[in-house]
Amino acid sequence: MDPIIIPTRGFSSKAAAALQSDTAFTEIAKGLIGRDLCSIADLSAEELAAILELAHAVKEQPEDFRHALDAKQMVMFFEKASLRTRLTFEAAMNTVGGNAIFVDQTKQPLGERESIPDVARNLERWMNIIVLRTFAHETVTEMAANSSVPVINALSDLEHPCQAIADFMTLEERFGALAGLKFTYVGDGNNVCHSLMLAAALLGVHMTVATPKGFEPNLDVIHKAIELAEQTGGTITLTHDPVKAATDADAIYTDVCTSMGQEHEATKRTPIFAPFQVNESLMSNARESAVFMHCLPAHRGQEVTDAVLDSNQSVVFDQAENRMHAQKAIALMLLGGAKRLPKNKVRR
């Protein structure tokens, strides 16, 4: 497969300009109240920029949001195991005055005991927001279609939007403005990759995705990312050459080769993904200031080596921490608890 390169059209300052005034931020925040976050593509460039700004604010000044969502109820239905997603959502909600209720669905997928529309019609009478971690993306979209309260995708087989928002928050902490950043993803073209592509496109980032043949991202997601990148001046490049992808990168990101639900493919996938391991040799092609990223959990010695994961270049635990702040910002936006802090109170 020859590389597919989407040409740069010059960075649009539209998203940044939209956040220059408090009034503009307030209007964007009002527009997000009651909305769902099933996909990064549900957001505009301005909305994503506002969520990121709020995420930095709640990280720097958490006390200003202690009671922003007093008495609000969040329910979390998880069909998959979780460490970071569950704890960061619970901590996020609890520290803004709300309450998070966890429902373990690992033994019985949503929709099996009771139809999803019926579940949604119950939940909307008790809860203020619904968080789903599912196998099928359709479970998330069906719940959203049948519920009058916001639904957040905490991971599906198609996307992981909350992860991507935390990841680009982490990159903003390291690099500042992200327009023009060279961001490389190496590995499986999976749900994490999809959300990263869409977020990168909205932010004007130059993203390269290097996958083995047959493991490219979803074609619809590719097309959507291209469409968004054309509006912001970002670029999307697809290749099967990890070294080319890593060359001069500001950040190199990888994920597990075998996602949850694909365990039966592990033996087949291992040799296919071996050339795509992020090791010291691959990282040496990136810029000296480059960072290494991973959504975790990592399979040490498979998609990444200990030497890279534990290196000074690694920001994986910053990403994990920022899940809480990003998800707090998302909940605040969707439930009407967002506010803009004075610029001198927030370090960016």
C-alpha cells in the first residue's frame, strides 16, 4: 500500500479564535449541554478546544469546581474490564460534587436481559448522565438515541474518545499549541487509533498511522478524518512503514496488538506486529524532544519495550492521570457545570 497523504491547506485559526473571549467560551459550553459523546466526530474543532481548555483548568484549579455538579448522578455500565476508565470517571464525578454508580456488565452484555431502549427509558428518570464501556459501538449509539440524558462512550469497538481527549491534553502540556505537530501512531488501526485520528484532524495535527497490511483503520473513519483535516490544515498519512512514520515525529503512540475481545487472534497477530514494536531503535528516528505514548495497559516486550516505556521520553502515566481531568471536563460540559477561569489562574 502506497502512503496516502492528505495535503496541508494551511492551519485555520478558527478554533483558537472561537475561544478568545469569555462570551465565546460560554456559548460553546451552552451548546454542549445535554449532548452525547459517542465519537470524537460529534465535536467541532471549537468544542474540542473548549473541552481541552476546561480540562487544563480543572487540573490546575480543582477547588473551583468542587460543587459544580452537586447531586448529579452518573451511572457506568461496563461490559469490559477496566482500571483507568472506571476509577478516573468515579474520581472525576465525585470531586465535582456528583455521585458515580458502577454496574458490572462483564457477565451479561447490555441488551441481553432487557432491551436497550427500555434500559434507556428507565435510566433517564433516575440518572443525569450515562457512561458505557461496551464491545459493540451500536450499543452506545442505541442508548444515546433512546435516552434524553447525555451518553458518553467510555470505549467501544469503534472508538475511545475520552482517551484521545486526555492524550491531546497531555501533548498540549508538553508542546503547547498542537497545530502542525507531527504525531505518529504505530500498530493496530483500532478504536484508539480511530479517535486519535479524528481528534488530530480537528486540532490541525499532522498524523501518520503505520499499520501492518490488513490492519488499517476503518475506511469510514479515514474518510471522516480526511474531511476534518481539510478544514483545519491537518494531515492524515497512512503507511505500512514504521520507520518512515517515526522519522522526525514529535510523538510516537502505540497500543496493544490484540485488543479485548480479540484474544483468539493473539497467536496469529504476534509475528505480524513484531516489526511494529516501539523500541529504542524506532524511537531514535523521532525528534530528540519526542515523547512516547500508550493508552495502557501495555504488554511489555510486545508492542513496546521496557526501555521505551520506562524512559524519560515516556508520558504514559501523564496520559493516565489526565484521563480524570479530561473526563471531568467532559461531564462538566455535558451537564452544564462548565465555566471559564481567569487566564491568570490557569497555567498553560
